[in-house]
Amino acid sequence: KNLLLHCAITQDYNTYQWYRRGIPLLKVYYAGGNTPRIETRKGVGLFFKTVLPEDQGEYSCNVSNPAADASVMGYLYVDVMPIITYISPADKYRESENFWLHCIFEGAPKPTLEWTHKCVLARAP
């Protein structure tokens, strides 16, 4: 999904620089091949062609001219859709026998887990 972090500038300026976590960003970042994934658009903002989880963090736009310096900072949060990476395989158990079901999942923010049985929320005893 595309994203534009705006840094609209209405006055003349000599320097224009984006920072991520305090480190200057290059003018263009590539995602393999020749297609830019992130690029600075002078006077407009920082454009992300694709947002990735590792893009999360603090960004700032700094401009200056002989009269003054100006800066604006913001934090980019990246949500990651939940996915299940492992679930216990099917097995057979006897009535009243104890068993464990395992589920490993990922996502951001951290997803919650609920077990259901026959469309009814399962509760631990």
C-alpha cells in the first residue's frame, strides 16, 4: 500500500533532509531491481511505494535557509495482519483425557488467540 508522509514547505529553503530514527535517509531506496520503494519528494514529503514492518519508527523532516531551521517529527506505526504459522495436528483422544493444542501466530500489534469448538468459544476449566 502507498503512503506519503507529508512535509509541505511554503517558503524558500536551502536544505531539505528526511531522517529515520535520527539517521539521514538517502533520496531513494530500492526494493530490488530498478523500482524505488521509498523516495523523497522535495517540498512534498517522503513517499513509500510499499510499506514494510521494518519501516516502523520515528521520521523527521528538516529544512533550513539562511534565516532559520525548521523540523517536524512523527512516528509511523505499521500493522501486520495476523497469520498462524503452526497449529497442532489432528489427533484422537479418549473422553476425559487431557490434551494440549498448540498455536503459533504472528502479527502487529500482537493478536489475541481464542479457541472455538463447534462455533462456541472454548473456555479453560
